[in-house]
Amino acid sequence: MSDSMLIVVAIASIFLLLLLILKFKMQAFVALLITSILVGLAVGMPPLEIVETIEDAMGSALGFIALVIGLGSMFGEVLRVSGGSERLALGLIDKFGEKNIVWALGVSGFLISIAVYIDVAIVILFPILYSIAIKSKKSLLYYGIPLGAGLSVTHTFVPPTPGPIATASIMGADLGWVIIFGVICGIPAMIIAGPMFGKFISKKIFVPVPEHVVEELKEQNFDKELPSLSSVISIIILPLVLILANTSAELLLPEGSNIRTTLMFIGNPVVALLVVCLLTFWLFGTKRGYTRNDIQSIVTKAMEPAGIIILITGAGSVFGEMLVQSGIGDILANAMESANMPLIVFGFLTASIIRIAQGSGTVSMITAASLVAPLIETFDVSAPMLGLITIAIASGGAAFAHVNDSGFWMANRYLNMTVKDTLKSWTVMKSIVGITGFAMSLLLSLFV
């Protein structure tokens, strides 16, 4: 098959994927598998070889990703049920003081979303904003945008949340570098999209606390016994510290060193998250009165959303491998070299286009990573640069959220806004997060 026909197949496969998801409302996992099979058939791969490629790609992708996402989900769910997320938000608000409350909310969101899914965090934390807004008589956006920005940044930039984990896995990126660059790129994104934009947009759009919420709020008890602030912060940061120790030991310590071996073992993402899970079960489960059956029920429930993400990630890897086997990856690499387009720009643009078209940030990140991964060897990318490209793809997956994104409607509901005002506030905030993250990753790429 000619190069031009392979490019046509590649473009057609993206349109088909979007058609299946958007028009026929097909689950992303099934849509990715169908598209992968049709790509294989279109380029003339024998049917049995297509099946073998699917099995091999699925198996190799899920060996690591299933363990990490599964453990991370259990860790986050126990933290949520125990009230750890509420304690973190309320504790930081108290520490920062009333004048700096928007910064406390941004930092709270930044830390909480490392462990807890963003949709769940919105449900837990946004009601806290109501009582603050009633007291201050300010627009809900003054508080909601900083919190939402903090949640958005780490949800898409910093492992062990599913999006960056899945993207890094497909890309073959070291999680230590992804964490480092995710934090470096994420902090400016949180500041600009959060407190700064929140202050601006709250002056343009006043969103009051709904009357029915004021009545419901009187019946809620925010004084229930919660874990200590120090224990919550420590347990959230611990896996990041252990994973970074792994990356640092590999770079700085000589091979054969016992310290290097120990740090690389306990800092392996699977071992690090297993250690954190066990500590979480004890500190936030057993010590707070939960029985073994209670804890088992909590962590079993956490597997439901994790399973979907794991399968989509595996199917994304299958799609990427099919592009490699068909030769489309080489064609794309040559086309990018001819156009002088850096890989980091290609990753961001691809994720952004898919994000705008189908809505899901995770699906857009996984699909973009599947398209970028086959190009890595051609461009001879270093480990730090792989981390930056992963953040650039994540930035594309974070930006441009609109009416086809579930998070858009959650913000619309919990902040009680019109669709127009949600577009002016939430969509712009998410776009600032993504564009700032990409700009930072692009800037850092000049020095890596």
C-alpha cells in the first residue's frame, strides 16, 4: 500500500473512532477495538495476525497499568470515605485564613485530585463552598473556579490519577519524570486558571447560592469527626515521594549499590502504591472503626470505575500497536519531520482535537498517546523529554471542555449556572489549565 493511502487510513480511523463514540454512542473500549481491527484489515494484515496483535498489545499494556490504576483507585476511595478530602480542604482553609481562602482551595484541589477522581471530588467538596459563599456574599465562582482548577491540574497532570498513568504507560515514560514535570507545569496552571481567573470571572458573573441549597445546608453536618490534616497530607504525598526516590536513585546512585536497589524497589509505582494502600487501610480504615468487611466493600466499589479506564487504556494500546504494524507510524513521523513539527506540539494538538470532538479527557489522552507512541523511536526521545510530551498530551486532554464533557455538566449543576455562563467560566478555566500546561512543557523542552 502506498504512503498516501496509509495516511488516508490513519485519518479515516480517527474519524471512524469519533463517529462510533459520538454518533452511535459506543463505549470507547469497544470503539477502539473495532477501529483497530478495521485499520488492520484496511492495510492488508492477515486476520489471524490482527487477532494476535490485539492479544499481545492488550497483555503487554495492562500488566503494569492494571496494577497501578487498581491500587490508586482503592487508596483514593478509602481516603474519600473516611472524610480525608473534606479534612484537607477545611484544614487548609483554616491554615490559609479568610483573606487567602482562594489559594487554600486551589492547593486543596491540587492535592486531593492526586488521590480522588475529579468527579467524586466535585461532589464531596463543592458543598463546602456554599457555606463560604453565604458568609462572604461573593459569587460562587470566586471559590469554585480555584477549587476546580486545582482539581483539574493534578487529575490530568500528576500520577497516580488514571489519565497521566495511562498516557505515560502507552508512551513508555518514566513516572518520576511525569510527576516532576506535572507539578512544575501544574502549579502555574493552577495559579493562573484558579485564583487569578476566578477573581476576574467572579466580577463578571455573579452566581448566588441557590435557595434550596441554603435550606439543605442547614441540615448538613460539617463538624463530623474527620482525620487529622497532617495524616491526610502525608498519605497523599507519600506515593509521589517514593516514586521520585526510584527515579532519583536510578540517576544518582551507582549500579550494585544496596541503597539504590532498595529505593528502586520501594519506589517502583506498584510497590509504592501497595505500601500506601496498606497504610491507608489501617490509618483511615481500621483505626477509624471500619471492619474488615467494610474496607473490603469500599475497595471493591473502587474497582468499578478503575476497570473501565484499564480496559480503555488497553484498547488504546492496541490501536497504537496496529498503527505500528501497519507502517502508518513511520509515515506520520516522516510527515512531521517534513513539516518541522515537534513531537510535543503534535501530541498537544492531537489530544486537543480529540478532546474537543468527543469530550472525554482520558479518551483523548489515550488516543493521542497511541498515535504519538509509534513515533518515539524515530525521534530518539530522552526520558525527561518523554515526560514532557506526556504532560503536553495531558494538557490537550485538559483543555477545551464544553457541552460534550461530563465535568462541564457537573460544574453547571453544582455551581447552578446557565450553559452560557458555564462556557464563559468553566470552559475558559479548563482551557487556561491546558494551554498553560502546554506552554510550560514547551518552554521546559528547550532545556531538556
